Amino acid sequence: MLCVKNLLLIGLGLGLLIPCAVTAQTLDVSPLGLTDQERAWLAARHTVRVRISEYPPYMIKEPRPTGLAVDYLDHIAEQFGFDVEYVPAEMTFGAAVADLAGPREHYDLLPTFTRTPERLKQFAVTDDYLSAPWVIYTRQDSPYLIGLESLAGKTVVAEWGFLIIDMIKRGFPSIDILQVPTALDALTALATGQADAYVGNLAVGTFLIKEHRLTNLVVAAPTHYGINTQAMAVRADWPELASLIDKGIASMTQEDRDAILGKWIHLEMRSREDYRLAFSILAAASLVVIAVFFWNRRLAREIRVRQRVESELRRSEVRLQEEKKALEQTKTQLQHKKETLQELNATLEARLLAAVKDRTRVLSNAAARAQESDQAKSAFLSAVSHELRSPLHDILGYARLLARQVPLQARDQLGIILESGNQLLRLINDILDYSHGEVKPIVFEPGPLSLGRLARNLTATYRPLAARGNNRFVVKLETGSLDWVIADELRLTQILRNLLDNACKFTRDGCIELGIERIESTTAAENAKGADCLLSFSVADTGVGIPAAKREAVFQPFQRLERHRGLPGIGLGLPIAQQLTTAMGGEISLYSSVGPDSGSTFRFQLRLPIGTALEQGADEDLVILGYAGRRRTLLIADDQATSRDFLSECCRSWGFEVIEAADGAEAIERFQAREASVDAVLVDQFMPRLDGWACLQALRASQRGRHPPVILISAAPAQRPRGHPEDMAFDGFAMKPLTESILAKLLAEALALDWEYETASPVEDILQPDPMLLSVALAADERKCLQAMVAMGQVVGLQRWAQEMADKDSERKPMWLGIEQLCRALDLQALKRLAAAASN
């Protein structure tokens, strides 16, 4: 052991001296030959911050920075005249390496650093100036080691961040690594039994063992990692400092280097005769002879045992050969079956893939045909809607205009035109709404809705209609303090209208009940804006009832019971109501019975957000005379001359200056040719040359057309063309047929108009009388006559009767004149409200 130790120490000394000696022989140090960059760096008077940790003999932190590396740096700093600041290590070596690679924070130089290709890319690294072999340290009582391969399954201790850890992990993955901060911690862990070996620098380990008297530790074996060389790592932006250090070390004399090495490395290699070694060898040889004698006797016994075992093994081998042959035959059979199964599987897979491919092709073709059919159906519905609504737009629009101009004798016939036109419009809407809902999802436009106002409007419409069949009309509104919700008023009203239409149609001498009820309990917090509520809507009647076998069929389109064939309707009311309810998140349920207690109840539930009250707008029945402020100019484009004339006549009567165009192209031409600005543009959707969407795009592309609002008025739903910009839309939209009130609302929103209405006459006090006063003013037979005429739409007959009664009954003449004036104005809504009030 002593000889091995002395040999290792000799290797250490040579390792420490050889790199420097070679460098000294190959460099001419006088003069040093500094570059311009090196001189500039020295002129900047930098202070180099050096990390000092406990890594003796290279560097020692306490009580002051000393060591081999420190002596080298002090010598070089004094030679070149720059300042060195030794910074005690407050972080691990790995963290210090990361700090040196980043922005300048703690360190400028690491005095001990192993050169690798990766590190040379990150730092300015000096040449190697110190070296020592990597060796294995163990305790004296440890088993004999050949090298690291003897430590499989053992624990080896090493310092954090050292490259030796990565090398051991790659070469010997079965060795467990215990990482500690310093070499002294590693040797202490080995000495106290926390690890089985320590792989480290020979110079460092030898110094620490001697310094701290760790007498139970020895150098056990070398490693195949060779020599542990040490260089200095400098910040990447100071390559001048690295080259100055190389030149400073190269310029040192042999005496300077020997003085530094001799200060920290002590090699005791005195030559003397040691007889104890000879006696030890002789004793060992004797023990070997005795051991060989006894070993031979034991070996003979083992040979006899082994011969018996070999005989048994040969017999077992024969049996195993036979079993192996049988297994091979079985394996061959299994392989044959496997190949057969693979062939069968490949055949089945090919057939399955072909079938799937064929079925996929069939389904794809069917889907393409279905999509083409849907597109064709959608286009057809759009065309039908346009062709049906456009004439109705003209008929109803001009009828309303004529209602204010024709003589009294013609108003009854005009009322019939309006009623028939509205009935036809509702029928067209039912057919188109149902067909459109089958092609595309239904689009809702939710907004604030008053449940009380909804109930009042439905009552005003259906109480006279119920009275035609001698029915009572009852409203059950049980919503507590809740009134305003967020819903699509048009669609919800359409559902209830379809249910009420059927109830009035199939009920005689009975009762029809409209119910709106809040199901959940209410609190003040639940009525706050942003919450929601669950509402139940119902329509009940005491009509003929629906047999159980037919209750599902009534929700199918165009399905009607045989006994109802003679009644008006086409069988779309309930299917449309169910379609809309489902789209709104609900479902209509039917409870019905036939016989003595016949009747039907249709009920559905909707969960709706709670809304806030809106300010009530102007009465739609008032006549608009004009608007406040300057005169505005409108551009109206429609290829249907009658539709265009109706819109123009309405707008001119309200004081607008109107420019007409037969299509979108003409509209653009007139817009650009006009010097004065146009305040708003009304366009039809489908026009020759340039349709409404292309007209909108052309207007927005011009400088003057960016700001005026553009309103789409079409007999078909809005259909954005493919490729039209998503961020470009109309400022308003309305479907034909268009009423004056809807047109006025669109223009008021687009141009922020304040309408001026016709001053109400004194008769208006009679138009909405107090129900109690009306019950006193009208006799029972008079009330029935009024209700019947209003329900049947006999406006002219009612007008004549009111005139006759005004002449005969001077005491109630103002009331009869009020009724007569309502008939003259064809104010059907006011007449319905009057009839509803009279029935109470």
C-alpha cells in the first residue's frame, strides 16, 4: 500500500508540473507581446471578482483566500497591474457557472474549471494550468477494489456540479451517487460510513486527508478518467483576461512555479530499506502454501460431487432435448396457424376496408345530395318568400294609405282587404317559418319583454275572437312582482297565437284560458337583473278534445283530424309552435280528454333571463305628421316599382326628400352624382345588376358612403353572400310587408329622429274607456252586438250602426261618435280593445 501511495504521489507531482513546463518551453515570454485589445482591457482598470470556495489545495476560503489558484492569480495580477477581488462562495458550483454565463452579477472568474467543448462555447477559458489524476478513495476496512466496476450497487459520494458525476452516471448507471457541497464534506461522509467510496482529485483528497487527519481513508484505485485538469473560466465578454492569464502563467519562471507548488504539495519519497516488507511477504507466502494444500483436498471432494452432478445433467439434457424437439414441433404448428390467421385477418380486413370505403362513398354522396337539396330548398324558400311577400307589401301598404283617403262608403271593403291580406300574411309566415326551420337553425332576437303587456295584447286580440264562438276568455297571470324578462317577443307571441287560434277555432259555448305563471318561488334578489326564472305558459279550452291515438299526430305538419276537415287552416299551427318552443329550450306537452268533460291544455316551460323595464314608445296608432329638425334626404333602391313607390310616398308624406333607384348600380350612380349628402339609404336585397349586399359594399368603399346608415328591406330573410366581409353589416333590417310604424321605427333609430304626431281629438277619451263606465254606458244587447261585429270584422256595419245610434241616443252621442270615428279610421286594434273592455 505504501508503494502504491508513493507512486500516486509521484504521478500527482508530475501531473502538476508537466503542463506548465511544456507551456514554458513552447512560448516566448519576453516580451509578452500584448495585443491592442489586451492593452485596452488593462487600461480600463477592471476589478476581477473571483469566486473562492473550500477546494484545497487549489483554493481555501478561511481565514483568508489562499491556495494554488490564488497564488497564481496574485502573481499574474501583480505582473499586469489589475485588481482582484476574492468573493467567498455563497452558491453551489453549478449556480456559479450559470451566474458566469449570464449578465454580470456576482462573479467574473472561476479559478478551477474543467474544459469541455460545450463550455468553450459559453465562456472564455484559459489553458490548463494544473492537473491531477482522478482516483478512488475508500476506508481502510473496505474490500479490495479494481476500479469503478467494483462499486456496482454501492454509494459513491462526489461534489455538486462536477463533471465527474455525469461521467459516472453515463458509464456506471448502477452506482448510486450522493452529492455534497465540498470535497471535505465528501471525505467526511466516506469516513463516517455514509458512502462506500469517493471519486475525486488526488491532490485535493490527499491534502484534506492529511489536513483533517482522516486516517481511516486511503487511495484504493485509479480511474479510467485519467487526469483532472484545471483551467480558469472567464466571462465570455472578457476574452482578453483569459489570454492575459495564459501569457502570465507562460511567462513565470520555473523557480516561481516550483515555489507555488512546493508551498501546497509535499512529496515525501525518501529511499530506505524496509525489512518489514520482506517479512510480510514471507509470511504471506507461507500462508499461501498452507491454503493451497487444504484447497486441493477440498477441490478433490468437489470434483467427485461435480462428476455426479454432470451425470445427472447429461440425463437431464437428453430429456430437455426431447422436450425441446416437441416444443419446436408445437411452435411450428402454432406458426402455421398464426400465418393462416394472419392471411384470414388480412382478407377480412381488406373486405371490411372495401365495404367501409364503399359505404362511406355512398353516405358522402347522400350527404352531398342532401346538402344540395337543403341549399335548393333554402333558395326556393327565399325566392317564394320574396315573390309572396312583395305583392302583400304593396297590397297592405297601399290599403293602409287609402284608409285615410277613401270615402266612408268604401272603407268597409277596404277593411275586408286589410283583414284578408293580414290573414294571408299569417298563413304565408306559417308555411315559410316551418319550412325554413327544417333547413336552417332558427335565429332568435331576444330583448326586453313585458309579460303583462304580452297578456294584454293577446287579450285584446283573442277576446273578440273567442266571443264569436260564445266563449269566455280568461287570463291567469301569476308572476308575482316579475314583469320584464329577456325573450324574442315575436316568436313567443307566435307560439301563443297559434295555440290560441286553435282554441278559438275548436271551442263553442265554453271557456278559453291563457295562463302565464312563474313556477319557482321569488325573492327580491332573484328578481335582480342577470338572474333567470322558470315560466310556465299554457292555453286551455273546453273544446272537443283530442283522442289519445291522435295526440302525437297533431304535432306533425299538415296533419288534421277528420272531423276538422271543414274548418279553416292547413295544419301547421301546432308543428310551428312545437318547433319554436324546442328551439327556445322547451317542449309543448298536451293534456286532453274527450266526452262530457272534454277539453285540451297545451303547456310549455321556458327558463328566461330577468330583464329591466323599458320606456314605452309612442303609440303606433298615432298618425305621423313629420319630424323635428332639418330636412333629411333618403335614397331608396328597389327593383319593384310598386314597393319603391310605397316607401317613397310614406317618406315624402313625412317630409323627407327621396331619391329613387331601380337597382343597386343605379343607386350608386345617383349617390355619387349628388353633390349634397344623403342621410340614409334603403335597399332591397335582391336586385338586378347590383344587389343590396354588393350595394352596401360599394357604398362603404367610397369616402362619402362610410357614414350614412344603410337599411335592408327585403321580402326574404337576410342572406349574407359567401365572401362578404364579416365586419360589414346593414344598420337595420325589416321584412316585407312593411307597415308605416315599422318603417318609422327604423328611420328613427338610424337618424335619431323625433317624430311629430297628429294632435289627438277629444273623441280619443272614448277610445279606451274605463270598463266599469262602458258596462254602464252600453246595454247587454248592445255589448253583444259590438263584440260580434268587431269579431267578424264588420267595420262598415259597425260604423253605420254607431251613426244610427248617435242620431237616436242624444245622451250617449259622444260615445257613439267615438265608435264611428274609430270605424272611419279603420283602427281595428282600438276597436278590439273596446270590445275586450265591453266583455268584462
